[in-house]
Amino acid sequence: MHVIANIEELFEKSELLKMIKMYDLKKEIKRIKLERPYIIPIEKDRIIEDEKKIKMK
């Protein structure tokens, strides 16, 4: 049995599949980042200071 395959076509298909997967991953990462609550750094510092004050009492 003999098999003839065009290696370039196989690599092109493989690369396209990788590109699609990477695009999907990037899209999912963006979605997760948007869903994550964002704290303004100044507010974060205030929260940390408040927690320290509570611990000292």
C-alpha cells in the first residue's frame, strides 16, 4: 500500500487549526478579564490600611 500526501497542505491545515485555537483562547481570556471585578489601586490601598487597623485593635 502506498500513500501520497502533500506535506505542505498538512502543515497549512495544522497551522490554521492552531491559529483558531489561539484566537479562541485569547477571546476567552479577554472575557474572563472583563468579568473579573476591578479595584482601583487607591481603593485597594485603603482597604489594606483598614484591614491593618482592624487587626491592630
